Amino acid sequence: MKLAAVPSISRAAVAVAMLLSTGIAPAQSTGHSLSARSAAPVSPAGELGVAGAWERLPGCARNIAAGTADQVIVTGCEPRASAVRDLFRYEAAGSSPGRFVPMGGQASAVAIGGPDSQGVWAIGPQGQVFASTGGVFDKPTAAGTVSWVRVDFSATSIAAGPDSVWIVTTRPHVSPYGNVAAYGRLQCDVVGRGATPCRVTGWSELPIAAAQVALGDEPWIVDTQGTIQRLSAGRWQTVPGCARAIAARGAHVWILSCGASTQPGGQEVLQWTRQGWAPTGGYGQALAVDSRGDPWVVDAQGGIWHQRRQRHPQPFSTVLSDQHRSSKERP
């Protein structure tokens, strides 16, 4: 893939949904359900949050992506060929914990975007990227019913928004801190909900190295050293802090911190605020954030966690501080 270098980015508003192209689809689901096994027991200090703050969901996962409301997709725990895993879609169940059901296909990572977050992109073996052809969240999905098409680029990390798709390519950057990052604008012909054919109108290469990319109101990247940067007013700005993973949706940005963790759950979960990165008392190894700003986290044992922010009666920033302090005081 040949990408043209650009010094800055103009974020033109483009109607977007799913990438469609010709090619092979990811391997279909083998029919396995998301493992119902719980994560290995962990100490209270290593659990995600405190009682009432985080909700544990059934199943086991390794990676996770979120769109609007309860649009969530995970990769399961059982490995398949070439480091990919079966894909599962979340089904909400009112006030009760929902469940994850097979949606067909296998991937190492997933992104959700497009109008109403109806588009799904998946990274397959050797970094090939596939796009769903629609209907993922419109109706109950049986294993193997989601169709996929190959997209003409490869990636190690992917993020999708309402008008663009951003990737970390498989090509090393000239600096030692990651691979070349790029973004593509999409032009779509809306022909009905869940059926929105789109085409790439052009790719632009970014003058920056990255290991992970996230897309909220602004694009964010993390390099192999944990340096966090965001694109603001056409310029990349370094943000204080260090991250191993990053997720964004709208104004909501969350990271997994770099520091050596003594908790079995993984790295500390932090939320971006006007004052910097706020601790949450949680730990994980993969994370996503939905359009409400609710975080979804996978811990180091594969446990899946969700926090509904609107349930907190006091300001969220205060709750975060209280949770962090409480977790530190536990034996």
C-alpha cells in the first residue's frame, strides 16, 4: 500500500459507514460460544473497581471494542490459527448483565464506527483488514451470518469514527518508536440501515510513529515507549503521562498506564480529565469506551468488566478518587 505523506490533516466532514472491497472473508466462526469460565480469582485490590462501581459480565475475552450504547464486540479467549480469535457481540439484558453471542468471523482486534456505529472492522491473520457488510447490531446474529469483505490495507491497530478510519500500518517507521500511522476518508452511499456501501476516497500517511491509535473528537496515538499524543488544530501535541493502551469515543479518553503493576488484573485504568489522568481503582490489559463515556475493560485473566457512569449519584471525578483511595486502603 502506498500512502502519501502529509504534514497536517484537514478533518473534512464525510458521510461514513463501512469499508467495502472485494476479497476473501475472515474464517467463519467454528460455532464455539464465548467461554463461560470466569477469570482466575484475584485479590480485592486487583479487582476492577469496588462494589457497585463495576459490573462483571459472563465470558472470557482478550480484546474489546465499543460503539454507541451497548454496541460491544470482543475477541474470545480460545486461540485459533495465526493468533486470531472468534468474535462475539454483546446482547444487553435490561438491568441484568448481558451476554456475548457468536457473530461469525475471527480477528485479533476490532473497531466499531460509521453512522450509528453500524460499521465493524476486524484485523485478521498477518494484519489483513476486513469490513462487515452490515446488520451486525440490527438483529440477533447467529454464528456465521455476518458477511465480511477484504479491505485494501493491513494494520496492527485500528480505530473508527463517524467519518474516517485510522490505522497503524504493518510498515515500520523510520523512528524506532512504532510503525507508520495513516488515515482514510470514506464516501458512502446510504441505501438503508445496516446496508451502507462505502469506498475509500484516499489514504494519507501521518508524519508520526505509533503502536496504537484511538479516535474520539480528536485522533490519539501511543508509541512503543508509551508516549501519548493527540492531533489538535492540525498539530500533534504530546500529552503528559504514559500508556500501554488507549481508547477514545467523542470527548471520552481512557488509557492503561505504563507503570509496573503489582495487581493481577493488569495495568491501572485512567480517565482523561481537564486536570490530567484520573485513577479509577481498576486494572486491565485491554479497554474500550462507548459513546456515553462508559468504559469496558478486559483484565489480565480474561474477565470482562463494564462501568455505567450514569449510575453514580455524585460527580464522577469524586467517585473515581474515592474508589482509588478505597482500593489503596484494602489489605
